[in-house]
Amino acid sequence: MPFVKVNPAYTSQRCQKCGHTCKENRESQATFSCKRCAWTGNADYNAAVNILEAAIEQWARTHGPAGSKSETDPRKGPAVLAGGACDEPLTARAVA
Ligand SMILES: [Zn+2]
């Protein structure tokens, strides 16, 4: 069983569906409600999915595809941070 260390920062504020990270998403201790995609659900479940995704990403980064081993590890911070800021427009864009 591989062990992957994951930075839990923001996992409770990040939407597991669209990646939007904002503390406003955390409606209450128990409920998560995304301000961007409107996904609503159990806050613990949401955080668990985020941690799982972060773990998979972390694993891929350190044990990545054979042959593409990079010598430097540009620690850009936790992957969970990707996904947009709070001040993003909430208007839904139609995708053609
Ligand atoms: Zn969302």
C-alpha cells in the first residue's frame, strides 16, 4: 500500500466537482455549497474527494510515467489551489 503525503490545505474549501476554491463554499461545518457550479453536498465527502485527488496527483508527480523523470520538483504549492479565485464572475458561460 503506497503512502502519499498530502497537504490538506484548502481541501475543505475546494469544490470537488469544478475545483473552485473559496471559503464561501463552505456553507457550514456539515454542508458544502459551491458558489460557482452550485454543487452542494456533505462537506466531509467533498474534502475526502479533494484529498484523494491530491494524493493521486502527488503520486503521479513523484512516481510519474517511466522515462519522464524530472530532476527538479518545482513545488508550486498544493494542486488543490488550482481552480480559480473567489472574485471570479459567477455567470455561467455557454460553451459552444
Ligand atoms: Zn463547483
